[in-house]
Amino acid sequence: LDDLLAEGVTGRRVLVRADLNVPLDGETITDDGRVRASLPTITRLAEAGARVVVAAHLGRPKGTPEAKYSLAPVAARLGELLGREVALATDVVGESAKATVAGLADGGVALLENVRFDARETSKDAAERDALATEFAALADAFVSDGFGVVHRKQASVYEVAAKLPAYAGGLVLAEVEVLRTLTGDPARPYVVVLGGSKVSDKLAVIESLLPKVDAILVGGGMCFTFLAAEGLGVGDSLLEAEMINTCKRLLAEHPEKILLPADVVIADAFSADANTHTVLAANIREGWKGLDIGPITVERYREVIAGAGTVFWNGPMGVFELAPFAEGTRGVAEAIVAADAFSVVGGGDSAAAVRLLGLPEDGFSHISTGGGASLEFLEGKDLPGVSTLEG
Ligand code: 3PG
């Protein structure tokens, strides 16, 4: 971005790929962290006189427009935060997009409609993605990749377009990559990873690749029940991915001292804020009940490990924190990270949202990443197409 600004951008159309994939309740944005994280790059370009064209996705529409995935609420919020109107095109690269871009004044900002309304964005066929990228490129004179949360996706607005325009890394992508490189380099020891979230299948690859490099992995969230089942415990109606049990068993056998599992859990008779609940030992989960949070003994145990850490990476909530009876595990672990004298990185949409929704101090963490899957794939050592295309 500095290079682009040094070249001068006045009057130039700059396409910025941002990650504005925010959680919505109807049309209300429940956490605008990703919108706020996109502001510095957009502001710097606009203040330098560029005509800023922002491209972003929302959710996973199936390649056709769907009102519930419109970026309209995001355009409104972006406009509020920027203190200027953000024109929203009603299509991705069609007549509305062309007219909206043509109507931009120097320093103006426009947002294209959800790029995933065009099936070519996520197509498995590279030629289709390439064709869409050509249409994106026709809307701009330069490209800035600033959507760190989406750089792990080989998609037209992330990857192919970068080869069709002079392409630059935005400040957010640079900052994220720099912080995550600290973790893959020589992190201060002990290096403790806290992993939660619902699906263990999403996390096994990162667990597998992190185990040799870290000192401890503290497991919570829905994914812990497959691990508990691998230990031979009954998990009632808790989330369980039976086909993953054997992999969990192998990981536990290979690294018994590194993987920590909950000693107690909060169980409920329904997935609801007014369900009946009990806190029980992990060995005593009742038939017909589901575990929705880690319990206080576990929080205390995890707190002790976190307190002694030199580096902490946290991805995924410890329970269903959106519902008050199941928020204490996530809150307790997050507070322990804030209190620890460690270099701490929060990775992931859900855990970053949890920090803000639970009212925890954002400056209590060294870095809150905007990338969920992207930060995990970075730590796994995978190639991130949206980054490597800029390095090539
Ligand atoms: C995310 O929410 O992690 C990013 O916005 C990427 O979204 P995706 O997983 O739908 O590609």
C-alpha cells in the first residue's frame, strides 16, 4: 500500500478486496470488527484521492443474488464509520457496478454487491474465475488485497484478479502476516494453543501440524466431545463426529502430555438459554443431555496453564457463548489470556466476536486477527493464494 500511495493514486480507481463477512441478525450487524479493520486502508486511499472500489463477500450464497446475503447493511455501516456515503452497486460487475464506479469522484468510496452472487467467484473452474477476474480488472487501475480473512481462498476477487492489475498488499494483510509469522517463527515458550469451536474435523489438520511445535493444546467447545469420546467417555447428546474418533485417539496416544481436555462441562437438556443445566464431571455426562460449555474446574486448570505461557494462540469459543448460561468458559479463558503476561493472538471470526460481545478489553490481547480459517491455514504452513500471489 505504501508503494501504491508513493506512486500517487489521485483519480486512479483502486479495487480493494476486503473481508467484510460480518455476523448478522437479520439486517443488524452483531459484530462490526471486520468493517472497522478495513477502515485504515480504505481511508488512506480515499484521502490520497483514489476512487476506491471495495469488493467483498458475505456468507456463502450459491452463486445467485439472495437478499439475506446483500452487503447493504455493510455499506451503511462502512459509510457511518468512514463518515461519508458509500455507494452500493446492485450487482458485482454488471451495469450497476460499472455506473457506480464511473460515478465515483476522487476520494469517493463504492462497494460492489456480494462477489459470491456471481457463481464464477468461487467456481472450481479456473477459466471461469479468470473471466470474472478480467471483469473486476476492467473496473480498476490497481488492486489492493486487504481481506486477510479470505486470503486462503483461491477465488476470483482474491487470487486471479491480482495477476490482472498492479497488485499491492494492504495494511491489514501485512500486519496479520507479520504477527502470525511470529508464531510460526520462534515464539516465546511455553507456547500454548487454546482451541474451541464446534467442528473437530475443521481443526484436526491444524492440531496435527501444531502438536510438534507447541507445549500444550487446551481443548474446549463442541469439538472437545469427540476427544472425550476418544477417551472412552459417554457424551450424551453432545456434538460428536464419530468418524473422527480414531484420529483423536491416535493424537491423544502420540501426545498424551500436550493435549488437555475438559475435566468438567456444563450440560443442558436443550440448546436454549432457558434450558435446565448442570455442571458435571466430563465422565458423568447424562444420556439425553448435551455439553454446551466447559466447567469451572476446567477453566481453572486452563487458567493455570495460560498464566505460565510465553505465547498464547486462541481460536474458537469454549462454549455457546452467545447464550448466557454457556458463556462462562469462553469468558474465563479469555480473561486468563488477558491477565497473562504472554504474547497473545486471537484468531478467528467467532473468538474475535466473543471478545467484543463479552465486553473484554480488545487491547488486552497482543493481536486480534480478522482471519479464522486463514489464520489456521497460515499456522498449518499452508500456501495462502491471496498472499503468495502478491509475493510472486
Ligand atoms: C471467514 O469468515 O472466515 C472468511 O470471511 C472466509 O469466509 P468463507 O469461509 O465463507 O470463505
